[in-house]
Amino acid sequence: MNKFKDLYKLQKQAKQIQQKLVNTHIEAETDGVTVTVNGKQEIISIDMTDEAYANKKKALQNTVKALNKAIARSQQIGADEMKDVMGDMGLGNMPGL
């Protein structure tokens, strides 16, 4: 029965982390293009300097690079948050988790 309690507790903590991630904003910048995503990897904003905008092709390339950076950071933050919960539950050393 304790496993069910632990599973429920883990599920509750995962939901709390997901809510926290929605409110976590991560910025990444590449050559005048700044992208902001939340911890659930949803794009919040894309901003660019006038100089970056002047060269639209390069600005688009930089936007993609900044998006990739922001999403990678977001994934790492989410993984770190879940690792803490898994460790608290004694599941940190289980394969695949």
C-alpha cells in the first residue's frame, strides 16, 4: 500500500513541478535575437534589435538558434526539477527514470 501512496505523492509533485515550469521563463540570445520560452517549452516572446532585423535572413537563422538554446535550457530545468523529486522518492537510481 505504501507504493500507492508514494506513487500518488510523486504524481502530485510532478503536477506541482509542471505548474512551476509554466511560470518559469528562460531567455536565450543569439546575435541580437532574444527568445523567451517557459519551462514547458512554449514560446513566450521573440525580440530582436533593429540591427538584427535589418538582415532578415540572418535574423531568422539567429531566431532558430536562440529557440534551440532556450528549449535546451528549459529541458534541463525540467529534468533537474524531476530528478530532485525522483531522488526524494528513492527512485533516482532506477533505469529509465
